[in-house]
Amino acid sequence: MPVKPTFSDLNVLIIGDVMVDFYLFGEVNRISPEAPVPVVEISGRESRPGGAANVALNILELGATPILLSVVGRDITGNLLLKLLKDAGVRTKHVLQHKGRVTTLKTRVFDEDKQVVRFDEEDIEDLDVRLEQNIIKEFRKILANEKVDIIIIQDYNKGVLTKHFIKQILLLATKNGIPVSVDPKDRNFFEYQNVDLFKPNLREFSEAIGYRINPKSYESLRSGAEELRRKNRFKNLMITLGSNGIFCFTRDGNSFIVPAKSIKAADVSGAGDTVISIASLAFVRKFSMREIAQLANKGAAAVCKKVGVTPITLKELK
């Protein structure tokens, strides 16, 4: 495996649901007299780009150029997200704003490094036909005017990735010879047919095939992967297994588990974004699936040691 991977010449098109992750940091020292709930004394707050926007930050920090395509509301949260992305150096000209959408806002409250509660404000309905047509038009414009080395589809079930839009992405990617990697969710799980790199987590994988998979059993993982391939014909599969590492099922039928080093995780949110970012870049560089999984494990471990959604840097990966 190359010791120092470099991705500076790569352009990555990221398509999917974006959001703002808002954090309230504090400390619990007492129980409320009004109800049996902890009182968090807030000492700090922070807003960070999440979802596909976090993938864009990961791609940027790893040295490549992200091209982000999504939809946000014409609201306070949407305006904040665009500002956060611009301040970080991510172009936002392909992030469409629409007054009829509510930008997803996830608020997490922490007692030191422990999450106390999370509440979400969002619109998870599919884009209406007109907005769907607009984002497909924008997608075609990107393919006509930009060099795209790989497309990452980051699906959070928030409505940007409609079934028709997904079909258009896959059709035009094939037509233009662009590889596609997917981080799926349940709503559109089987819409992602014949993609180059498919990366569900263990829960998503088990729910899709309809029975529980033992993450420590190679035979259980292999059997489930073979069944899944019959349904969606993926070329390469990566199943993230949390502390058990990553299971890979390659295009030529080889399969194996790449174990992860044991760490004390502070926060696992955003780890999937980091994995798909690293895996996609390494895939374009033609790393083997084992090398890709090793790099992805390393990156996920690094971000899980931090509180909150945080992108991996190339320095940390090296």
C-alpha cells in the first residue's frame, strides 16, 4: 500500500442530503426541580456541515477537489450551511436553495464528551417534480463542464435523492465512464444497481436482506453479501462493522474481513462520511479493496476519537 497517498489532481462530485450539525457543549451538575431531567449548563456552541456536506469537507481535507450538488431551504439554517461551506473552501454554486424546503438541523447536547440528547428539524419529503428537474439539469451541467473522476452518492433519506434522480445519475455516470460509490439508506437501498463501490453499515445491510448478520462470522457476512449481490449487482461491497472493522466482497468474488484496532470512541457520528470519502479516493487510485479498507479503518478511528462530526485530514491519514 502506498505510504503517502495523494489525491490533489482528483475532482469528486458529491450528491446527496446536506445538513447542519449544531452542538451545545456543557456540564451536568444537578437535576432539574421541574422534572427528573439533567440540567446542562452550556459553556460553548458550534455549527458544522453534516451529511454530504461533511463528505465534501473530508474530500477537501484529503487534498482533492469536491463538487457538491444538493438542495437546501431558503432559510436561516440553509444560509448558515452555505456560509460554513464557503468559509471552509467548498464551492456552493451547485447547492440549490428553495423556499419550500426546510434545511435539516441536528442539534446535539453534550455533557462534557457524552451526548445527552439530540433533536432534529427537517423536511424528509422527496423533491417535488420541478425541483427534481432543476437538480437533474444542474447535474448534467456539471458533467458537461467539469472533469469528474468519481461520483459519491451520500443518501440520508432526506429527499434529495429521488428514485428518478438516482436512475439519471447512474445512467449518465455509465454513459460518461465515471465510477460511482454509494453510502445508502433504507428508502432507496435497492435503487443503487450495479455501482462500483457500495458501502452500507451492518444495520443497513441486515435490514436490507431481512435477517440479522453476525459481524464476527465470516460465513454469515459472506452468505448475506452473496444474497445482496443477486439483488443489486454491486461490483464491490464494503460493510462497515463498527469496532469489528470492515467486510469486503470484491468484484472477482473474493471476500475478507479487515479488522479495526480497538479504540476508545468519543463520538461515532460522521465516521461513515469519512469512510466513503477515503474509499472513493483510494478506489480511483486503484488501491486494492484490502488497502482501501485498511485506510478507511484508520480514518474512521481518527474521527471517532473526536467529539462531533469532524473530517479526516491527509496528515492524519498518512
